[in-house]
Amino acid sequence: MTDTKDPVYQTDALIAEDIEKYLETHQHKTMLRFITCGSVDDGKSTLIGRLLYDAKMIFEDQLEALESDSRRVGTQGQEIDFALLVDGLAAEREQGITIDVAYRFFTTEKRKFIVADTPGHEQYTRNMVTGASTADLAVILIDARKGVLVQTRRHSYLAHLVGIKNIVLAVNKMDLVDYDRATYDAIVAEYREFARQIGIADFTAIPISGFKGDNVTDRSAHTPWYDGPTLMEHLETVEVSADDDLAKPFRMPVQWVNRPNLDFRGFSGLVSGGAVKPGDPVRIVPSGKTSTVKSIVTFDGDVAEAQAGQSVTITLADEVDCSRGSVIAAADSPPQVADQFETTVVWMADEPLLPGRSYWLKLATQTVSASLQPPKYAVDVNTMEHLAAKTLDLNAIGVTELVTDKPLVFLPYREEANEGMGGTLNKTLGGFILIDKLTNQTVAAGMIHFALRRSQNVHWQALDITREARADLKNQKPKVLWFTGLSGSGKSTIANLVEKRLHRMNRHSFLLDGDNVRHGLNKDLGFTDADRIENIRRVGEVARLMTDAGLIVVTAFISPFRAEREMVRSMCAEGEFVEVFIDTPLSVAEERDVKGLYKKAREGNLKNFTGIDSPYEAPENPEIRIDTTKMTADEAADMIVEYALGW
């Protein structure tokens, strides 16, 4: 075991002698963010632990705890298990694997570092994407005994996909192959061929042993055939393109409209690109209004300039329409606006992608509702083949079209440079996440390629006759009475009675019935989850158009998923959507079985039948709940009409 009283692990004397001088020496160092990634058990956590140890970033009490933990739960016998410095979760220590992303800070005489130790297990690939999203460099580890594996390829592809330009191939555990050069050369050659296929033009290969320390900070006598830098030397000297964002045109997504009093109105946010000064002309996107910068305000007072990476408040010379989600940009180089895109998506949820389902999309400070079309193709990370796919499963990578419910201010994630000068990344306005509306879980990360041409060519046509005018002509308030419940619950029967009552009262209504719609508008759809979602989306659009005409729309659809019912609610004006839950137990609905569908489903002759082999998600807070075991159809119809008319 290491001597804990080794003087190199004593607290830096300069801290005690002159703290200000100590801080000054570290203040102006450059920062490198990097990740370690690769397949499971390739030694990522051990390598980071070794870097922290060799960088003298372990204090005496930490080292004592590490030695104790190494004896108790370590995997290296009586030697220090450096992985325990990073693997903090109990489950990680028990299994000897990394599950979550672990961030660690350390510093050397030349540079400061933030390293993210990312999981190697395929199950936790989504956590690797999280770590890679902010990294400048990726250390791809390979176990010298195993060579290039599937996760090696997947992590390399993802690192390249999110725009990491600096790749280090660390062939680890060289001590376990007797530092054999032929083994190392074969691995590097295999990886070089794969890297070429995915577009990685260059990388730095280093033979190392994270456990023994070979070529980590000190050059190893065991590899006299290697004349390149050690890993630490490379990390300390690699060029980081810190000025890339500064070279871009000025852009600042507005996070907050700052109104401390009636005399001050500023727009706060993080400058994502370029620089701006008072007097510079700017354009507000998406409104398109122009103004000039009046002042740039910070906590310490007004400043003469704001640059990429700074959080500031900007005041403008004119009163313009600008709110959270807007982007203040250089007047002559504004970002684009569209509502339909081609994107690459990394699916991060256990449940597969359901095309057509509505998710929250977050891009910079914007939050909009979005849905994905069936993938154009999925990417096989082993062969780089484009595979036909109807959906995306956990960790799958695919290219698909995305549609938002309102225009999105964006830039392509990766802009190819002219004349081979290298591409530009627009992470802030080009990268997004998708969030499940019901669970609030992040289900995907994505990158925008470009706006679809049709989104630029199709514009909303302003009409002189408004929906309010049409409703006034009919002397009624538009409504969508959305009946949901199991097959056989009585939806169509009660909905028909409701429309008959409305008709007798001279109300203008229309009944959209699930079976009837499938004879025409939706005759091309089946009963898979994806087709059910598309079925409801189309009906929701029709219902919304009918409310624009001033009608009271009555719908009778199983509509089994809460997310799609909420999607239709979001299409309607505030207070116009009324969810009517026809609450009939499955046993009662099956006893009725007017159409014989339950019998077919039980016999296995009818697939994807709701309640049998396809789920039904009952409403949690419907406006109206009808218990058909306690109320007749006529009583239910009377109750619904009274609610709809506000009596």
C-alpha cells in the first residue's frame, strides 16, 4: 500500500502561506472538459483515479479512506483500487461498474480539467451521451485483451456525433498482454478503419496501463517502441477551440425578462455566440423586430462588451416584442425559424419511440410541443449501415423528421465549413432534448440537420372571419366533448344521445365516431400503438377545425393513451376541451361485447385489442366521469349536456 505520509500528498504549502497568490496562479489556466468512455470494464474509472492520484489531487484523509475501501471492496488485492475514487454509488462498488456519470475536477501546473467518467454498459449509454454533450475531448478506452468492441464503436460514433473533435484512443491494460507491440498495432489499425468510416479524420493513440501507471503521467520503460506523448502530456497540450463560439455572429437566447421596477426592462441570458457592444444593431427572433443595444448590465455594473460564455442582461433602445424563448441576434445574421426538421435522434427511454406521440422539446430556452415521424432509418454502429426501422428502441440512433406546434428558433447542429476549413457546431441552438409530457422523463437527445423545405413554403393564411364570429352567428360556445373508455363501455350510445339533445335544442354540433372515421379519413390506419396515436392526432385536428367553425364537437374514441388525449387538449382553446370518461369495468364491457370483439381477442384472433393485449390509460382528472354501473345512458347524456352548455 502507498505511504499516506508521502509529502507529495500534503496540502500545497502555498495555500497556507498565501491563498491569494495560490488562487492567482490557477485563475488564468485554460480549462479542458473531457470524458472517458468505451466498453464495460475497460478501466475508465481506474484511469481517472490514477490521474487524480498522479495529479496530487487526493488529500491525506481521502487517501486513507481509499486504502481502507480498497481492502474492503476493492478488486486489486492489496493494491490501491483507483476506481473507488470515482465509483461513488454503492451499486457501482458492489458490481465493479460505472452506472451514473461521475464528474471530477483536477488541476496541474499547466491546465485545469473537468473529467466525466461515463458508463460502459449498453444499458447506461444515455448517461454517456449526457457526459459527452459538454466535452472538448474523448478518451476512448480499449482493453488490450479484448480489442474493439460494440460499445467502443457506439461510444466513438456518439462522441463524433455530438461534435467532439479531439479523440484519444487509450489502449489500456497493456501490462496484461506483456506490453506487446503487435497487439497494440493491430488494435490501432482496426480502430483507424472504423474511425474512417464514421468520419473521424484523426485521433491520438497511446498504450497505457491505468492500474500500473504506464504512459499515464510518466513515460513507461515497458514500451520503448512508443515515442508519443503520455496521456497527461497530451491532455495538457492539446488545443481546445475556445475561440470557436467567439468567432460566431452574436446570439443570446433570452432566459428571463428582467423587470425589477417600472423604469427598467432588460433581457437576461447566456451569450451562446459572438460578442456584442452598446450601439450594435440586433434582431429579435422569431418576431423579426430590430433595435440597438442600449446597455449591457451585470452584477458588477455595466460593461463595454459581452462575449460568448458570459451571462448578462441586455437593454434595448426600443420597446420590442421579446420574451423567454426569443433569441437576440446580430441584425445581419439572425438564426433560422421553422417548425419541421430533419434530425438525428438518440433514443434514451426504456419504452420505444411511438411515432406521432407529442413530447416536450427543449432547445436553448425554448419549450414547444413536438412529435417524431417514423424513422427514415436507424444506424447500425457496427457496420454503419442504414437499417429500415419503424421505431427506435433504447440506445438506438436514427434519422427522423420532427414537427413542432410552433416555430422554433434554431441553427443546424453541425454547419459544414467552406473550402475544407472544418465544421462549426451550434450546440445551443442546434441540440435538443425530448421530454415525456406525463412522466417528465428525458426520452431522447437530438441534433437538427436542417429545416424541411415545406416548413418554409407553407404559411398560415390570415382570415377575416374569425372563430369568434362564427360562434356568435350560431349563438353558442364551441366545445370538444371527448368521450373515452373501453370498447363496449357505452361511448357511442351516450354520445349519440348527447347530440340528439343538442340538436333538439337548436345547437350546431357534429358527432365524430371512432368506427365511422375509420371508414374514411383513417381507413389506412391499423391498431398498433403508433397507428392509434396517428388516429387520434388526425381526429384532434379535425375537431379543432370544427371548433373554429363554431361547432360543438362530440367524439367517441377509445383513445387509450393519456398523452394523446392531452395532445388534443393542447390543440384546443382554453376551456374548450372536455374529457368525458365513460368508466365501465372491463368485466362489464366484456359481458356486453355487442360486436363480438372481446371474444375474438380472447381467442387470439384480434391483436392489439385495448384491455386485452393493449393497455388503456384511464383519465386521472377528467372533467366528467360517467359510472355506467350506477347511471343510465339517458341520465349520463343529460349530465353532459348541462355541463357543455354551462347550466
